[in-house]
Amino acid sequence: MRIALLSYRTKEHCGGQGVYVRHLSQGLAELGHEVEVFSGQPYPEDLDPRVALTKVPSMDFFREPDPFRTPRPSEFRSATDVLEYALTLTGCFAEPLTFTLRASRLLKKRVADFDIVHDNQSLGYGLLAIMRRMPLAATVHHPISRDRRVDLAAAKTWKRKLSVARWYGFVPMQARVARRIPIVLAVAGTSAADSVNDFDLDQEQMRVVPLGVDTELFAPSEDRVPGRIVAIASADRPLKGVVHLLEALAKVRTEHDVHLELVSNLEPGGPTERRIAELGLTDAVHVVNGISDEELGALLASGEIMCVPSLYEGFSLPTVEAMSCGTPIVATRAGALPEVVGTDENGDSECAVLVEPGDADALAAAIRGLVDSPETRARLGAAGRRRAVERYSWTAVAEATVAAYTEAIDAMTARNRHADR
């Protein structure tokens, strides 16, 4: 197949969606398909050489070192640029909409070049124009309404609540567009059910295709660092539950010599940094960001424990990567996490210790139990490695995705046949 893969942000350090695009495109190329990634800024840096990249320039209002700058008049190249600036001025996240408008304009000239268009959760109105001309499928990692709900609950003032509500103004658009797309991929059964509930999708639209992991890159190591806990939060937001992990760490440190390696891009002077200082954890928390896959694999494999304190997860690729490294996991029973690590009829997992989300005491108790028991750590780690190797691979993900593409193409063929009658 000839595949156009759309993603409004694709640099891997912006979160799991960049990882998804990189590895899915590589898996599709390995199966012999032609893949072209259409990406907004920041652009991907390490796509497979067989994968083409078409850059879709935006106003790039989040670039460093001058985010939310006032653009020069010469920077405005189209009405979409003006729209992006106007929406950003009002506090709305404009990229999902404006990226799809730009992508639609590009693809209008290239209808004959592709068999299928695959959108990676931009879900902007521009997709509706694409869908009239070309078969379309989309991945919804999880409905962003879940992020909005958690961020609104964490907002302390009415002014902050208004700001959060405005920022998430694009969510109703995503729901409306998703309902029009014939085939929607979800990365877990839980996230599929959440999309059906929050976005009012039809269950018949949904196809569950889990994410994958490079089991050779993310592999066990003998060089575990005593007392090291690793956590990954792609965004400095309440949804990731980092504050609860910090509170748990402070409790555990009264009895054990532990420290946290936190992979995240924290807001300078933001709530997480302030909480680290308030809890007296400045010397016990090391924050890293912008690391390579190789460095991340080595870090995960060096930890005695991986902690996933999220209040919601649509999948959690870092959890799978930690499992592949044979690192025992403490995770919450939030979103798809129990599905990712696997649970029995009692809700227990062979790969992880599961606790209720938002419970710092339970997190502390679970961490403490693993610190005290090398045997349990070894058992959980070995089970996690087995599950990662047996269940998650990018080749399998690519094959299942192509099957969904075929359904999307058949749906458009049937629609056109009906229109011709």
C-alpha cells in the first residue's frame, strides 16, 4: 500500500505519539509498504530511511527559546496561519485544527499518490475534506476529554478553570470528526471503550491494535542501581500523577535509601518542581529529558523499580518498555494499565503491583514492598519480559494496522458505489 501517515507533532521527545509514528512507519516499511509521514513541528529526527517525510510548517508557537512569541507580518503565509495565531491568542490549542487544514491542502494535489490516509489523533476538521477524496483511518490513543477532566479538577481558581476549558476547546471538534471516520484504531480495549463513551463513537468503528516495543533495544541488564526508581511523564500535568509519586517517595525515604530518575520536561518553577522542593526531595529526584531510545532503554534497565502513577493512561508505551527491560513495575489501576500488564480474575498481575490511582500511601507501600524483596522484583521482572516478547512487537502492530487500512478502503469503495446508484 501507499500510506500517508499524518501527525501534528512527531518529534519523539514530545511524547508517545512521536514514538508511535516512528515505529509504526518503520514496521509498515519492513512489510514492503510505501510510507510518507506528514508532520507538523517539531519534526521527527529519526525516521527509517525508507520512510519519506513531508514537513507541514506551522506558526510553531511552542518552539524554544521563544514560545508564544508575536510573529512578524512576514511569517503569515496563509489564512490558516492567521487562524492559528488568533486561536492561540485566545488561549486555545490550535494545532489539531490548523495541521489538518494544511494537510488537506497538500493532499488535495496528491490524491493519486496514496491508497490510504492514516491520522494520528489530530482529528481536525481538515480530515473531513480529505475523507471525501481518499480512504481514511485514524488512531485515537485515548480521548483527550480525559485529560481535560483531570486538569479541570486540579485547577484551584475560577480563572484557571476558564483557562483550562479554553485550552481544551478543540476536544468537541475531535469528537465530531471521529464520529465521521469509518475505522478508528485504539491501542487498548479500555481506551476504545473510553472513546466510545466520551466521543459517542459506534463500537463498530473501533479496532484495537496495541503498541509495540523493540525488545532488543529494551532488554534486561545486570547493572541495576540499588534504590533507583524510574518514572516517565511525557507532560508536566496532573494526569500523570507525578505529585502522588513524589509524596510516596518522601514516605519511603524515611526508611529506605531510594531515589527517583524522572524522565520528563518539567515546567520551570511549576507545580512539580515546587512540590519536589516542598518535600525536601531536591537531592533525591533527578530530572532528565531529551534522551535517545538507547539512553532510555539503559535507564529503564538500570532501575530496580519502574513506577507508573498516572491517573489515566490510554496505553502507556513506557510501561511496555519497562516490562521488556525486565524491570518490576508499580502502577495504578488507571485506564488501560491493568490491560497492558495483564491481570487475572482477581485483578492481580504477574508483571506489576497495582494500586488505586491518586493514593500516595498505597504507592509507598508497594514501592516499599519491592525494595524489601529482591525475590519479588526478580519474579515480576521475568514475567514482564516474557509478556513483552510474546505480546508486543512492531511487526505485529503494522500487520494489524494494514488489516484496518483494508477495511477503511473497502468502506470508501462501498460508499462511492452507493453514491453512484
